[in-house]
Amino acid sequence: MKILIIGSRGFIGSHAFSFFNKIDSYEVWRADVVVDYPAQKYFLIDAANIDFEEIFQNHSFDVCINCAGAASVPDSVIHPLRDYYLNTKLVFNLLDSIRKYNKGCKFLQLSSAAVYGNPGILPINESHVPDPISPYGWHKYQSELICKEFHQVYKLHTCAARIFSAYGPGLKKQIFWDWSSKIRESKEIVLFGTGNESRDFIYIDDLVASLNCIVNNSLFEAEIINIANGEEITINKAISVFRNFGDVHFNYTFNNEIRAGDPINWCADINKIKNLGYKQQIPFEDGVKKYIEWVKKEKK
């Protein structure tokens, strides 16, 4: 099976490449805006003029996984047009190139739980009506609609994975990286929110394994699939685990402020991905420990 990973130098994309490249039955190609010499089977994308037509004109793929795009809710609030371009227009460009030159290629779009906003009922299943609260969430939802459009109108094989709170080595943003940075500067840190906010965390190894389940077992009929572990973890619990595995003592307080675009509580219904063969391999505590070990090496 010939796979193309778009955004292969990013957090999820780089791990996806490592995962699929270890499986003999896959021939894995990559594409990104980062100059990467002398990498083989790598397409350099022009960041100023993102165009995929030449790739699909000259090569045929069985699967295209789109790991590219902007991934910052706060930045999407400040720069909504840039976020729209990277999370929505880029998806249209990809699918239009596949429509023209490689109609048999399955397309897996990495979407986000941000499309749900603040759901009134937990756990959230895929039939929950989207209600984003950030430009990032809206643009990810629009990317899903584009996948549905190209499936219904042009019969392309599409699927969208709504990823919840992913973490792991290589991620230099979001709460665990933020906490790591703060405790290097002070042993008395202030955190956003109340501590009662919650997330459904998934370690990067489990995330890419779930993508493999989709690639092999999904129908690619414009499905929407949650990617998470079905476990609601409060921020209070998360920082307690984080502090237990670290070697630096610190104290923390919450400022009771919610940042624009941040959801309150999340927990996913993961029956769909489980039915495709997914089983969690990395418990939350083990994942946090692995992440902290990576941060220690990264910040030496």
C-alpha cells in the first residue's frame, strides 16, 4: 500500500511516518514545507503557493493522510485568515487534486474535537451537532464538510478523524509543554481556569495506531471518527500526575480565567474507533512519564 503523509515534519505527521514506515506492507511518501535533504520519497511544498497537482499528476497513492494545518486555537483567534487557509483551503486543494488525477486514493483528514465546542452531554459521540467556539474549530468543521462534499459529489473516498487532546514527544506547545516551561522560570506557577476543566488525552503512539485502524478498516464513505481514549481527566488530576513524575517541586494556583476558544469539559465516545480495532496501549500516567523524560532531554 502506497501512503502519502502531508505535513510529515509536524508533530503528528512525523510520528505517523515513523509508524507506517516500519510496516513492510506500506510504501510511505512524505510532503511538507520544510527543506529536507537528502530525504527520499519526499515532496517539498512551496509554503507561499501550496499546490498538490504536480504530486498527484506524477504519482498514484492508495492513501493520503493530511496531518498538515495550523494547530493553535489562540493563534486562530488572532489570525483567522491564516488558520482558514491552512485548515480549510489546503484541504480543498488536496481533494481537488485527488479528484483530477488520483480518484481511487483514500483521503484521511485529521480534524479536531474543537468542532464540538462545549457539549452539554458527555461522552460526546460523532452524531453530536458541531458547535465550535473558535476559528480553529470552525475551520476544522469546514474541512470535514469539504470531505463530505467531495465524497457525495465526486465519489472520492474520504474520512475525518476528530482528534482530542494528543500529546507526546515532539509536542512543543499545549499544556504539558507550557507547564514544563513555566516551572523552569518559577516554582510558583499560575494556570488558566479552575482545574475542574477536563480533557480526553491520547498519547501519540496510540493516536497513530488508531489512524492505522482507520486506513485498514474504515469504509471511507465520509465517516467521522473520534480519536481519544474515552477517559475524562480533569486538569487538576493531570497536573497532579505531571508533578508526581517530575523531579522539580513546584506549587500551582488557578486564575479562574478561561481563554477565548478553550472548551470546558471533554470526553469522547470511542465506540467507532474501537470497532475498527483500536485498543489503548499507553495509559495516561505512562504517557505523561514518557513526555517528561523527553522534555528533560530536550531542555538540557
